[in-house]
Amino acid sequence: MKQFIVLILLAFLFGNANAQKKLILPVLGKINSDYWMVNFMDEDTTPVKIKDYQCGNYTYDGHEGTDFVIRSFAKMDSGVYVVAACDGVVFKVVDGLYDRNKISDKNKKLGNYIAIDHGDSLYAYYAHLRKFSAFVKSGDSVKKGQKIGLVGSSGNSSDPHLHFELYLGQKLVNPFVGNCNRTKAGFFEIQPNYDTMFRCIYQGLLNFEPTLDTIREEPKPKDIINYQDSFIGYWCQLISVKQGDSSTISWIDPNGYLWARYSYVHSTDLRFSYWWTFIQNPAYNQNAKSGAWRVEYAFNGVKIRELSFQLNAKQGVKRLEKYGVYMKSNTIVIPKHYAFNSINVFNISGILVKQIAIENNIYSYSLNMLHNGVYFLQMGAEGKFEYLKICIVNE
């Protein structure tokens, strides 16, 4: 009888061990490329104090799961799949809630989510999903790796991410094995490394002053800056910044000379953050040179990122005359061989006042609609422009 009881007990323990080593990561893609793990479950039950499964601070107070973050709302819009971590049966689906939250609000909780019974008393919640993205319904059976929804920012969320929450019976459990995991048990087939390495995962250049909201949307990067643009902004998306780390941005002109530099010392640890800065467009200064400029980002004094851009500075010379373009009685005359396809007219303050599309077999364009004064014609394509200073006189 004792031998029989021992065999049953061993079988029970062996079954639980198998149940605890069967999950895959719940986001489709490559870790630290398509998505990043930035907040683990908080293992410290003391209020205010925090501790992740490896005794570090990659969590926040009271966090009950693991966060898999993607880089932007633009990436969210492109569709990032959430997959079932294991075979199971769906027992709850919440869908249809707003999915573009940018401010954390605990009252909004999980937002859109899918709950799955993975067997052996193991239950998982896949939360903060995109609106109307659930591919399954309550009662559906799912297979490991099956697409069940899309990453979003519904509920208590400030950026697009998946919140993955795991229970064994009614007990909240941490899926990662580590020195500070209270349950001392892991649930992944292959547990990813505990990675706290600094990264700039994405960067961009803008022709306006950036804000946090615009950066979160991942605006289309600019590689051409014209003299009428007021600002040039640079932003970088950072992973694993520590208090005391420094970020430095340098603006370099076409001759390799330093135009401007700005440094900032980070005052707190940041697992996932945005850093940006901007300068007034150097083209407002008549000494600024047109050509290939570059911006360099350095972290703790080491350059890790660089972007190049074409700066088109304001020029008051009659360069268009070499192409045979000239003015006659407030009319632009263009030679037949001229290859450019548009004319921009700027006033003396650099404000665009007229755009003219050059049509086939038409070689003169009247500017009589303009008020008397001095103007600059700009003609070109793909960031390469030539200029002509003109004077409009209406009698």
C-alpha cells in the first residue's frame, strides 16, 4: 500500500513538472527585435518596494504579469500577433474597448483580453489587446502558437504591449525561474535570458518640435530639411536606461564641424522610454551651408546612432539664370529644355506664397497676382533646388 501511494505521489509531481515547462512566448516575432520584455511580475509584496524574479527592478509596484512591448502605435496598426502560449480552451473574451490609450489608468484594468484554460489548473490572461482583434471566442480550443489576437493599448496602458498574466489554480504565479521567484518554478519550454542591456531600438528625424504623443505614433522620418522648416527634431526610443546615464546629441555640418551639442543626465531608471531634443533650423542663419548634415547620438560618451539629412539653406543668388530662366514683365520664362516640374515662390520672409506646376509645352507663367515686392523663385526636385531673386512691380 505504501509503495502504491508513493507511486501516485511521484506521478502527481511529475505531471505538475511537465505542466510548468510547456509554454512558449505569447507574441509572434523575434525578442529584442520585434518586441521587448520590459516589466516582469513584482515579487515583493511590500507596498512601494519592487523586485523582479531575478531580484532586480524590472517591474513596478504590484505588477501581476509580464509586459511584452512593441515600439510604436504605427507598429501596432501594422498588426502584431498574440499567440496561445500552449494548447487550451478559451473561457473568456473581452473585445471592442478603446485601444489607443496613452495614459495609465488602473481603473481601466486589462482592457480587451482573452483568457485561456491551458490545463493542469494553469490559466492565462492575454491583455490590452487591439479593439475587435480577437480571433477566438469563448469555448474555442486553441493550439500552441495559434494566433488569437493583436497587440494593442486598451485598458490600463500607455503604450502598445501585451500583458501576460498566469495562474496555477487561484494562485498568481511568475512564469520565469529566478533567484527571487517565490514559487521557485518556471513555465516556459525555453526561458529567455534576463536581459538588462541598454538599447536605442528606433530613431527618427523630424522637421518640427517633437512631443511625446507624436513620437509614440512613430512619425515618418525626414531626410530633407528645407530652410522654411522652423525646427529640426531628433528622437530615440530607449530600453534599460539607468539613473546617471547620459544622452548626448551632436549636429554636424557638411564640412564636419560641430554646429550644436546637447547633453542630458537621466535622473531615474527607465525600462522603456523616449528621449528627444530639437534645434532651430540652422538654415535660418545665413552662414549655414546646404548639403549633407548629420546628427549623432551618444550614450555615456559612446556614439551608437547616426542619421544623415540634406539641409537646403536659403540662398539669395541668381542660380536659375544659368538654366536660362528669367523674368519679363512679371512673367517667368522657362526654356524648353528645363527638366524640373514645379515652381515655388517665397516672399522675403521665407514664406511660401505660390506653387506653380509646370505643364507640357507651356514656357511662361504670370505672377501678376502677387503684391509688389521682392520674392525668391525655387525650382527643383528631390531636395536639390536652385533659386532666382525677382522683383514684382504692378503698375
